[in-house]
Amino acid sequence: MQDYFDLVYWIPLLPFIGFLINGLARKSMSKQLIGLLGSAVIFLSFCLSVIIFLETTRHGFVARNITYFPLIALDNLSIPFEFQVDQLTSVFLLIITGVGFLIHVYSISYMKEEDQSGFGRYFSYLNLFVFSMLLLVLGGNYVIMFMGWEGVGLCSYLLIGFWFKNHEYNYAAKKAFIMNRIGDVGFLLGVFWLISIFGTASYHDLFNPETGKLLSGQTSNSPALIGITLLLFLGATGKSAQIPLYTWLPDAMAGPTPVSALIHAATMVTAGIYMIARSNIMYSLAPATMIVIAIVGLATAILAALIALKQNDIKKVLAYSTVSQLGYMFLGLGVGAYTASVFHVMTHAFFKALLFLGAGSVIHAMGGEQDINKMGGLGKKMRITYITFFVACLAISGIPPFSGFFSKDEILLAAWAHNPVLYIIGLGGSLLTAFYMFRLLALTFAGKFRGTEEQLHHVHESPSTITIPLIILAILAAIGGFVGIPELFMKDGHKLAEFLDPVFAYSKTILPAHHVPAQTEIILLGVSVILIIAVCIWAWNKYKNHSDGQPATGFAKAIQNKFYIDELYDAIVVRPLGRLSLFLGNVIDKSGIDGIVNGVGKSVSYGSRQIRLLQSGKVGTYILFMVIGILVLFIIQMFTK
Amino acid sequence: METGWYIYLSVILFSIGIIGVLTRRNSIVVFMCIELMLNSVNLLLVAFSKMHLAGAGAADPLVAINAQLFVFFIMIVAAAEVSVGLAIIVMMYRNTHSIDIDFLNRLKN
Amino acid sequence: MLGNYYTFPELLLWIPFVTGIIAFFIRKEKSVKAFALFSSLATLTVSVISLFYSNTTAHPDYFLYNNVSYVWLPYLGSSFYVGLDGMGFVLTFLTAFTLPLIFAATYKNEYRNANAFFSLMLLSQAGLMGVFVAMDALVFYFFWELALIPVYFLCSRWGGQRRIPVTFKFFVYTFLGSLLMLVGIIYIYLHTTAPGGLADHSFSLRSFYAANLSPNRQMGLFCLFFLAFAIKMPIFPFHTWQPDLYEQTNYPTTMIMSGIMVKMGVFAMIRWLLPIFPLAVHKFGNVAIILSVIGIVYGSCIAMIQNDLKRLVAWSSIAHIGLMGAAIFSLTNSGLQGVMLEMFNHGVNIIALWIVVDMIEKTAGIRKISELGGLALKSPALAIFFLVIGLANIALPLTNAFISEFLMFNGLFAHNKWFAAFACIGIILSAVYILNMMQKVFFGPTNSLTENARPINGRQKFILSVIVITILVMGIYPSPILHLTQETVTGILQSLK
């Protein structure tokens, strides 16, 4: 029998080959060929992922560890280049390659105005992005994960700054990379700590049900574990855009729109979730960290949702909504609902990719315009985009039976079970979500057109390479939630939970079990759905016939300016650091250290010049000194007898 | 005991010589002072030689004579020095019409 | 002759030495260039062949295999004793590998007195090789100085306006260190016992390792040696000669100095400092780490505000060297192995950076960061090469420096968490200055100064490709080097027990 796991390495290798070919031979290939190749490699990876997924659904499948070659082989530390495939991996593989493929197809027509070299560069970066992400989820230890981890950071840098002639974009790209890097340092330190305690970074050695080092004799809440998990979580806040390192993500809108879709939906930002879900046993053993994660997640969810209320750039609204949704996922992780978080990653991948690609379609039609105040009434001209966007809005707002409903409510329910306060704040956040999404929808597609005459002429439905991915994603966003129907509605309906169970089984035995009674569950669901629908309708009506708004004041102004967080960071980190560097370079180094060094030299030469004066050339003086010297010697001789 | 007087005399002569060298600028006087110093040393040598001979008895008179031999050497060297030195001073006077030692410091630079 | 592996250390030493002297008599610039390139390629060939004989398991006595010994100064107990161990292999290979790259990359540069220039380059290579193969303290000291002298002339005769004072500073600085080391060597020598022969004492490495030194003496001697090596590396606060000198000298010399010569300091720390003064190392190790870690952050901070490409690279080098210094004194297997790997990687990476800076200066005529811009439009290939090299410089995974920095930080972390955490700030800052450089130099629109920049030619592409491939291969499969040096590191750690 063919062992399909022998093929696993092709999954990341194919995009990498695509990257190499597109990158190196882009000048000698036609644009169609580049696009075709770029998409085809992802599609092949997707097919392989499906095969792997089917393998992992077999009954009695246990995680497979595949070692290729030694990366670091020391006497006391061995880190091989290894992959690990289990249920969690296969879910992520499907999301990454599946959504990634659609985004590639979409890009072919979205980017067609680029010149050939730029087009090839774009696709090679895109392939590299998918490669890095696949490496991240396939890696069998934290070091391989870190390779992908930094790799996606690099690719986001390259793609955000894709139009590198514009300095604004370059700043955004640089900011993304550096913010990520701050998180990465946390991740690295966490890995070092892990290695210093357990002597290994392999999941296999740490989490294996039989031999895992974490499973035997680890006390809950030991300081080292809390330290490790917090440091790893710092890495996650960088990659997944949580407080305090979230500000790069909205700026990352500088890149081409499909890239935003790729960053926000299929790759990169879900890396943090994946990492924590992957290390769930470690996190479950450190409840203190879990509380931190839940609080940070919730705070991010609310903060980002508030900011999204007042943004006027279509992509910025979506960006903050991503930050907010990621906050929910972390909330889920923090309360121990790992499955729910992974579920939300999946549904979010569908509807967020859809939203971004829809936004891209709109921007494309508007000739590059991104300000929603200049849009309006596009629904009539762009039917498919409009409908799919609408589906996505329903899904993200959490209206049944669209996918977001199932995943978000599962997280919120788990939060309730943990602490009702978390639930209430979380629900508040999801009301905000519903509001800003329908505000966006209304401003963009309803009402009168507010742009220029020329733009109005230009508006048209996008070609089929753009609309087909939209339709596919819309279907997924609509029905994607049915893999995780709550027990309440259907017995054994939560297929995903069942599938992922082996991954999270051990955590379940550690974490305190919460059970929410069925009546409570129904009440909670009912209340949230009613409130959300009400908010949706309110927002729609409020902004349906919107004309230009007045300048914001007070709190609204603070929201519009994103609570001045960027300015704050600038004032407390960036500028002091610059000043410190100048001080170090100009004062400490030039005058201080180099001053001492030169001072030694100068004092020697000064001393020499002074001593030289004794050499006057007068014989008389010399003799005088000689006589004095002899006399002194005599006197010393006399007194020291 | 009697050697003490010779030593005192020699010290006084030597000191006169040094002071002369240090204070006078006339090169002939300086020259004479140098001679004076040399001779004070000679005096000392002879005095010690004599003392030694008296102290050691006649065990090995040749040893004590050594010092007096040195005196002859010094006198010869001094004579050679005088002849060269005076020649230099004469040449100096011919060239500069001066025998002031501070005047002729051009060699320094 | 090649079949007898005992001759490798000698060949590596004498080929550049003899060709260096011959090069002095070749008057035609073109032929001397070709001759120098040929000579460096010959050395590389020997070095590559020598790697096939680097079977460390066959020679359990870790620093004594593969050696040549002549009676040199028998009455002093010194013999001309050279050999290769794992660390020696790595560094001689680095020297042999980078010199052809340097020659090829700067092939079109013009020099006054080309014969003297190339002769001195080859002689300095001989000196470096000598340092790396020396197994006798006197031989080591001899080559240590021999490497310095050609570089002094290279710096003072070919370079920028202010080259004389900065070279003078460099020379006085390093010479001071060397003399202190010489005092130390003689002192230790007087405390050794010779196994036999004409002299009472011996200069051989082995007798130095076995020297009978009391703790207080060790501490004093440690300071002498540490100062000499710290100046060479340079470790903060002995670094001030470096940025000025790198800014002023010509590119090939800068490459040799930053790529290979600073490794002399690192190498010497490991070979001549750690095993000889184990007690003092344990005592002063943390001081050295603190200085090094300060150097990392300090160098990175100052690199961020530099406006001159050469100074930026120079400061980034100080930061990297700081990390190596810290990792050496972490005294862990992982840290020292990381240093071994990083010595090679840093050598390749920084030379690559200089090559790129040289190309930028050649094509745009300037190297002020604030005046450049838009080069990616004019020379996309150079931009991509720089991107890879820059990313290797900030130790991104899949590039060579990642593995080595990972190991070094890991070792440092095992030694002390807080040092590692503080040093990690350097990881962030390095990204800041490299990306800043990328952005200001390559991205953005072109301006009047960069308008006429030309794309790089095939020769330049080839050289940079070789480097980039090395970077990537070493980033994915560094095991051979780690395997090679494991024995050296184990031996060092054992002597420190």
C-alpha cells in the first residue's frame, strides 16, 4: 500500500519550486504562464493536502512524525528537520492551500496591470508566502515552526512593500516586519527556555501521549512553564496582531488587496492561534497564562472593534475587524476552547478572504478608490460582489445559519462557562462587529453613488477569475459552519471537534470541565442572535442613505485616530530610541570612549613634548643635573645605611 | 687617619672643578676646571694606594701599585685631551672670535 | 604530495606566502591580478582537498592530528609546529574561500602599485593561515604580527583621505594588545615544563595547556590575553578603531579585516584563552559577557543612525562580534558550536555586504544612505541579492546565520536568561537598520544621483550567486561544520571543567 505520508514534503516543496521558477525566470515567461504556474503549484499542494486530510480522518490515526535530516546535531542538542502531521495540521493545510489557491486565481486578473517583471515577482512572493506558512504548520518542532514563522514575516514585508516606489508603503512594510520581529524574539526566548528545561524542541518529545516530557510529572503553573508560555504568547501577539503588537496589521493594507486577503485569512495571522493550539498541553498546564491570553484577546477584540466603527477606508475596516476576530480566537484559547478557536480560524478564513477579495473587486471597479465615503450604490452595478459581500457580512456578524455564527458562539459559550463577564464583554464586541460590518456594507453598496462622474462610468462587475473565487468562498462562508453544529441542535453534529479530539484530548483531562446547561445555552444563543440582528438592521438603516458625515469630535475623534496608539508608541519607544542612539553615537562613543582612547594618546604625546624641553642642548645644564643626581644618590646612600 | 686629609683636599678640588665647569663660560677656564677634577681624582688614587700599602703590609705590593698605574693612565689621557681640546678651542676662536661655550651651540639643531 | 595529509597546514601557509613574494615582482597590473586570483584559487583547492582528510574520529587527541613540526628554536623550546583541528579547518577554509571572492569581486578596481597591493594581500592571507594553524605559542605570535603588518600597509597606502591617522590608531591599538599578549606568553612559557630536549621550557600549545598557574596568576594573565583578543575582535569598549578604519580603507582590505581578521580574535579566545586559564575564565566570564552584550545593543543602536553605508556595516559587525563574545563565555556546547559556525557565516555574510556596498558605490558614486534611493528600479538583481544577504545578516531562518545565532543565543540563555534576553534586543534592532538600509538605498523613487546607475553585470551576478547559494545551503544543512568542530568544542569544555 502506498504510504501517502511519503509525499508530505511535496506540499511545501511545490510552492517553493513555484517561487524559484517565478522568481528566477520571470523575465522569460509570459504573464499567463506565471499566473498558471503560481496557481497550479498551490493547487497541487491542495490536492496533496486533501489526500493527507483523508488519511488523517481514518479511524485510529495517530500523529505521524517524519524526520528528514539533521538541522542541528550537537552532542547534547538535536534538532532535526522534521514534519509532524496530525489532525490539526491537516485542517490548517486545507485552509492554507485551499483559500490560498483561490487567492492566487483571483490575483491573476487583479494584478494584470503590473508589468511582467512585477507580475512574476508578485507571484513568486505569493508562492513563498504559502511555502512559509506550510512550513510553519508542518514543522515537527518549534525551530521549524520558527522558520515558517519568520518566513511569513518576511513575505508580508515583501508583499506589503510590493509597490516599493512609494515610501509610505515601505514604512508600513518595515513596521510589519519589525513588530513581528519583536514578537519573534519572545518566541525565540520561549524556545530557548523550553530547550534549557526539556532539552528538546520536538512536539513529539514534548507532547506525545505515551512518552511526552510534558505529560510526566509536570506540575501545573510552574514558573518556568508560565514563563515559556508567556514568551511564546508574546510571539503570537506579534504574528496574530494582538495588543500590544497589533498596529502593524492595519498598516499592512498598503499591499495589494489579494495579499491582504492572504495575510488575514489563510496565512500569517492564524499562525499565533495555530502555535497555541499546537502547544495546548503546555498552555493547559499554565492556567495563569491562559488568563492573560483571554484578557488580551478580549481587550483586543473590543479595542479593534471600536476603532473599526469609525474607519473610512474599506480595507482598514476589514483590517481592524480581523484584529478583533483574532481577539475572539485568543479568547477561545484562553478559556480552553481550543477546538472552537480552530473552528473560528476556519470560518474566519472563508469569510475574511471573501470580504477582502470582495473589497478588492470594489476597489478594482472604483479604479483604486478605497474611501467608503466616496462609494455608495454599487450594489446595482456589481451584483455578484454585492451578494457575496453580503453573505460574508452575515457570516462575520454571527447570524445563523452562516458559518460565523457557529464558531463565534462556541467561543462565547465557552467564555460564559469560564466567567459570565467575559461573555458579556465578548457579546458587546460582536454587536460592534455587526454594526461596523453593516455600516460598511451600507456605505459601499446601498444609497447613492458619491464618487466622481468618471468613476461612475468605470464601475463594472469584475471578470470571472475574480467572481468565481468570490462565489466559491461565499458558499463556504455560508455553509462552512455545519461541520461544527453544537450538541444542542444535533447529536454528534460537531464533526470538527470529533476530528480534532486526539489533539486536545490530554488538555481536556487537565482543564476543569465546564458544562453549560441546555436552557442557559438556548437563552444565550437567542439573546445574542436577536441583539445582533437588531444591530444589523439599525446600522443598515442608519447608513443606507448616508451623505458625508461631519468631522468627528470627542470620543469619536479618538476612535477615528485609532486611540492614538501609533503616536503613543512613537513617543515612548521609537523617538526615545532614536535619541538614545544619537546620544550613544555622538556623545558616548565619540567623546566618551573614543575620547578616552584618544586622550591616552594625546597625554602621551603631550608628556613627551614636555619632557623634550629638558633636552636643551646646553652642556652646562646636563652637568648640573648630573651633579644634582649624584648628590641625591649620595644623600640616599647616607640615610639608608 | 692621615688619608682623611687627602680625601678632604681631593673633594675640595673636585668641587672647585665642578663649580667652575658649571658657572664659567670661558672655555679655557672650563677646560682647566676639568683638569682640576681629573687631578683631584689622581690625588685620591695615590692617597688610597698609599693607604692600602700601609694597611696590607708588604704582602703583595703590586696590588697597591695598581692605583698608581691608573694615575699615569689618567695623566696620559689628560694630556691627549688637552692637546685635542686646546686645538678645538683655537679653531673655535679662529672661526668665531670667541671662546664662550654658550655661543657655539649651533650644532644642536 | 597531496596524498600525505600532514602537509596541508603547511601548504595552506606557504602557497600564499610564496606567491605573495612573487607577486611583488610582477609589474603589470593585469597579470598580477590574475596571478593573485590564481594563487587564491590554488589555496582554495588545497583547502577543499584537506577537508576530505578531516576525519576527526581517527585522531582522538583533538588538536594534535594533522600536524607538522620542525625544530625551529630548540634552545627556546619552540618548534615550528602547525596543525589543523576542526576549528582550524573551518577557519582556514573560510580564509581560502573568501579570498578568491574578494579578488574576483574587486577585479575591476584600479590600484596604484598593484604589485605591492596584491603581494600584501597574499602575505596577509599567509599570516592569517599561520594564526589558524599554529600549535606553538611563538609561531602563533609570529603569525599574529605577520598578519598585522601587511594590513597596516594596505590600510595606510590605499584608502580615503583620513586613512593615515585612523590606521595609526588601529596599529597602536592592536600592537599594544599584541605586546601585552607577548608578555603573557613569555610569562606562561616560564611556567611550563618541557618534556625533554634542549630547553627547560616549551612554547608548544600542549605544554601551555598544562602550564602550572595559580589562580591569581591566571587572572592577571587572563587580562593580558583578553585585552589583546578583545581589541582584535573588537569587543566593546575597545572598538573605536574599527568604524573609522573600515570607512577609510579600500574595500578588499576592509573585507579581509572584517571577514577574516576579526575572527583571529575569536579564534584566539577559544584556542589560547579558554583552556589555558580555566579558573580565570569562570571568574571573569560574566564580565566578558556583560561587555559583549552591551556591545550588541550598543553597536546595533549606533548602526541605526549611521548615514554612511560603510559605517553602518562596520557597526553591525561590532554587534555581531559582541554576540560571538558572549557566546564564547557562556561556556556551553551549544554556544561554542554556534560561535564556530558563526565565524564562518559572519565571514561570508559581511564580505558579501561589503561587496554589495562596493557595487553600490561603484554604480551610484556615493554611499550616503540619505542620498541614495530607487536602486531596485535600476538594478533589480542587486536589490534581490542584497535582500538575501541583508536577511542573512539579521539571521532570518533558512539563511546561514540563523542556525549559528540560534545556537549562540541558546547557549547564552542556558548560561543566564537575562543576558540572553537583553542580547535579544539586538535581533530587533538589527532588523531595523538592515531594513532601513534596504528602504533608503533600494526602494523609493530614483533621484538625480541614482538616475544613471547601471544594473550589475554577469561577473558580479556570478560572485553574488556563489555567496547566496552558500548562505542558503549553510542555512539548511550546517551539520558538516558542526560535526567538524564538535571535537574541538568538547575538548575545550573538558579543559574548563
